[in-house]
Amino acid sequence: MTWLRAFGEVVRSGLKIEETRLEPLLALRAAAGVAIVIGPALWLVSPAYAASAALGAYSAGGATFQRSWRPRKVVALGAGAGLALSTFVGYLAAGRLVTFLPLLAVWAFAAGMAWAVGSTAGIVAATTVGSMLVTITLPTSIGRALEHAGVIALGGVIQAVLILLFPIRRWGAHRDALADALAAVADYARRLRHDPTAPFDPEPLMTARDAAAVTPSQARTRPSVLHGPRGLAERIRPVVAALADPDVGAPAEGPGRDRARELLDAAADVLDAAARSIRRGTPAEVRPESTDVLRIDEEHEVLEGPARQAAERLVELLGEALEIAGSGCARGRTPTPPGLAGAQFLVRPTMLRLVPVVVRAVRRELRRDSPVFRHAVRLAAVATLGYVFAARLPLGHGYWAPIASVMVMRPDFHRTYARAVARLAGTLAGVALATGMVRALGPDAHVSGALAVVSAGLSYTLNRTGYAYSQCFTAAYVVFLLGMGGQAWEQTVPERVVLTLLGGALAMLAYVVFPAWETPRLPGRLADWLAANGRYAAAVLRDYAEPTREHHADLRRALLESREARAAWQEAYDRARQEPVRPRGLTSREAQEAQEALKGFGRAAMLMESHVPRADSRVVPEAERFAEALETDTAKAAVDVREHRNPDWGRVEEALHAWEDAAGDGSPVVRREAELQKRALEDLATAVSRTPLERDVGSAREEQRVRAAAAAEGDGSGPAHRGG
């Protein structure tokens, strides 16, 4: 992508309106927290003091809108504590550049490294850098510094108390995550009616798993409806895929295909009803027509063999989903777990036990090629340089420039540039709006305080519709706050615009000087995904060879690792497509074809997983040899892809030939799925093949397409596999 096109994408992304559900009650509660701080301070102390005190309440309220599966009151308290600490140490060092600049650089670097823990930690940590830079009222003693820090921490405490006293949709985020997972599987079932090889994005299932991890205290109060449906969604997904697939499920045409479409439509209806029940806490309502379709007639059922097995399994799982969703309106509590050793829930570490987890995560990112480490270096450099540059300008409030840089910078190119554009556009609109209102209503401190609270509420309300639109009211909030403190708008408005422009320009320039491009990392991400998929496919095959509890556990672990590797690839691939960088190692076309091949490989393993035998079922000894060959070849091919060599599937071909020649093999469906895996691996080799002379592989790709079309025409299966 060229720089000009990249800038066009940046502008569109920065000004895009996100279609998301607004949460006005949450915004009203957070704005009330700001009002509770501003009102008494304005009445009892002074307007300038009220403006300074509002920092903690506003920032802590904004932190509660970040995605976090911990209670929001904990997030508010943590944000308030971090803001107070940064403010206190900043006040101690302020006034002398020789002490303040090193402190600012170290603090900004630590805030950048917080992205190793997650986006919420990174955003909240960046806010603490902003609070350190804000110097509305400098204290004259340590006592005054402690007082200001305490007032800022009080803002976080007030937000936490309001969350405790006025809970809104308790466990709402967890309910939404689980409902989204069920709705994603429902959408997948509907798409399979028309495209038997439709792809599936596992991100909703991964999000639901994150939401399902709770601390022991949370487990004691979690609604019972949040316990089981996630596992059902995980099990339903491969079953509907196996039912729809023409190679191992319902036939491509005829009454069997019509029956499969009816079952898929009914399954989608049931899953949507369960999702609505969990999201709203109401009883599940399913159409009678869907219930009738899900009845399996022993005598007149048109589906046979594996397709009938998949249909019966699907009906059984959907019954479990409705039974669990039926408790969505119950107000019961789950029993107290006997302890961590016997707990049946995914354990999330408590705040104290999170410390070693954070240390390990940060240590893993302390390397030069890490995007998080490079982001931390950029953040430290830009914060200090921005503060020095702005201090040399004949403008007041020079801290606005480094604050603008810190708040827009992200570890990747696209989001950094998009947020810089959005912040400038939002600031221009916000200061224009605030200026007009101040001129119309006059510089009254109480009026400015009321307008600041209203602006804060609107900023919270539009927090998830787009950064530009939320930033518009954030800029207005700052203008009203400074007006309440006695600052004239004729001075603050031009300064705000100029310094925001300077901060955004510094953030953009920093990424050009010290970038962290994802494009060169694509071969490594692809290799990781290939190796993880190979381990997952081998784990499925070993479960056929010897269906034991240990192999079931290995299969589950391999599946989760495969999803994580796929998510890492997808994130890197999406970022690389938006970067103005020449492809290195993988061209855009090669990356796309390799991605489709690995999705097909993962889909074949998923289809095989849908028929995993139970402990008392017949074993498939041939599967063990194929599993060993598959895991060995994919691990070696991952190294080849990373080092730009041609992958080889010699062991896989040999094991598959031996399987085909085995006498008395009673597992034709499993062998057919193994053939699909081998075909996907051949497609991957075609996509990434190289020679020292970089020969043209166009003829090989054309041969691949002809072979796939001929195979589809011969068995009536339609398009070749392309989903994952």
C-alpha cells in the first residue's frame, strides 16, 4: 500500500462512526461522579481547585468504559490510584527539568510496556502519564502534593461507590460475550445452508472464554446461566459444519441436502433464542416450526451414516442449550466452590496474584523487535520531547502537546495515525462548540462547571461510536473546565488547537522514525499458525487412535493454541494490509492464498473433531501413524516457511498411502478428512513455494485450481474448501 492510499484509509478510519449500542445509563452514572467532585469543590474551595479535582473523577469514569472482565469498581479504583500516584510524583519533580524529564521518560516507558498486559492496561497507563503532565495548580509543599493526589484518588473512589450503589446490568459484559458466541454460531449455521464450506471466525468464542475466567469471589456470585452455554457453542460448531459438509455429511443435492438445510435453519433459530435469553435474562422463545424440524423420525429420516449421526448429536446439544438458557431469568446464586483445587471454573488471578503474571508478560516483551517495546520507546521519547518543545513555545498549557501524543499513540501504525486525525478533528469541533457556548452564556464559573459535567456525560455516551466524536466533547469539557478555573477562552482555544496539532504530528513522526511494521513478521506468524494447526490436527487423530481422557485434554489445549495462533496471524495480517510498506517474505497474494489454505486445513481438523469417538468406541490405529507424520511435517514446514524454504509433505503422503492400503479399514470418513488435510497442505505449499531464482509459480497455482474444480465437479461438492 502506498503512503497516499494509507493516509486515505487513516482518515476514513479516524472519522468513521462505529455502529454500536449506546449506554446512556452508564454515561449518566459516570457523569454524576464528575458532578459530585466538581460541585462541592466549587462551592467549598475555589473554581481552580474544582478544575484540578475533576481530573481523577473524569479519567476514572472513562477507564470503566474500557473492556475488562473484572468488576468496573475495581477498574475505577485502580485508575484513581494510578492517577493519584503519577500526580504526586509528578508534583514532586515538577519545576526542574533535570528531575522531571527523566521521571516523565521512565513513567511513559512503563506505561507503554503496560500494553504487554492488554489494551485496557495500556490505555489506563497512558492516562496516568497525562495526569502527570497536567499542572493546573502547582503545589508549594509535599503536603499540598499529597492533598491534590488525594483529591484525584477520591474521584476514583466516588466512581467506584456509584458503581456499587447503582449497578447497571450486573454481569452485562459477560452476558453479552456469551450471547455473542451463541449468535456467531447461529450465523455460521445459516451461512452453511448456502455455502457448506463457509468460514467461521473464532473470535467470539475466544472472547467468551476470556469472559468465563473469573476469580473465586466472582464465581460465588456468577449467575448460573453463564456456566454452560460457552462449552455447548464450542461443541455445536463442528457438528453443524460436519452436517453441512458434502464430503463427510449430507449429500450435495437431493432430499438429504434439503433436510440438512432445515436442521441448520432450526439450529440457528434455537441458538439465537438462547442468545437473546442470556443477554436479556428472559425465558427462551423458539418458534414451534423449529421445534418440529428438530424431531428425528427413526423410520422416515432421510439422512444416513455420518450425516444422521451429526443430526442426532445436533438435536441433543440444542436441547442442552435451551435447558441452560431457560435459567436465564432465574435469580439464583451458584454454589460456593470448595476451593481452587476442585473448582470447575476458569480461574482469573486476583489483583495481588496478577503481579507475577504482569512481570512475566512485560519480561517477554523486553526485546528490540517487540511492537510493545518499540511503542514504549516511542512513548517515552515523544512525551519528553513534546514537553520540551511546547515549553519553548510562547503558549500556555504546553502539556497539551505531549498529552495529545500520549493519548493517540498505539503499538501499530494504523490506529496511531487514525487516532491522531480523529483527535485533531474532534478537538477543532469541540473547541468551536465550547467557544460559542461560552461567548453566548458568559464566563460564569457555575455555568461552566455545569457545562463541563454535561460535556463529560456526552463524551462517555459517545465513547464507543468513534474516537473523533468522543474527543469532540472531551475538548469541550477541557475548555469549560479551564473557563471555570478563570482561563479566558481567547487564550485557551488557540493554544488547544495548536498544541493538539503539534502533539499529533509528533506521534505520527515517531512511528516513521522508529516503526514496528507487521509486514516483515508475516512469515513468522504464518509459521506459528501452521505449527499450531499441525499439533491440533495430530491431537484429533490421536483421539481416534486411542480415545482417552488425557487425549481429550490434549485436544482441547491444542485447539486453544491453534485459535491463539490464528488470531495472532489475523491481527498481523490486517495490520500489514494497512501499512505503507513493501511486502517482505510474503506478497499480498501469497499471504492471502496461504491464509485460505491454512483455514482449509483447520476446517478439515474441525470436521474430524466432530466425529471424535467416545472412550468405549472402536479405535483407529492407522490414525496414530498419520498423526505422527502430520505433526512432524508441519513442525518442519513451519521452520521452512520462516526461513523462506519450500515445505515438504513426504511423511504425510507416505502415511496416507499406508492408511489407504490398510486391510479392513472401517474408518472411511476419517480417512476422507485426512485427505482433505493433505490437499490443504499442498495448497499451502503452492502458495509459499520458492526457489533460489524465485521461479514463477503461476502455472502451479493454475494446476491447483483446475484440480480443485475437477474434484468438485466429480463429487458434486461445489466450491473447494476455503473456510476455517
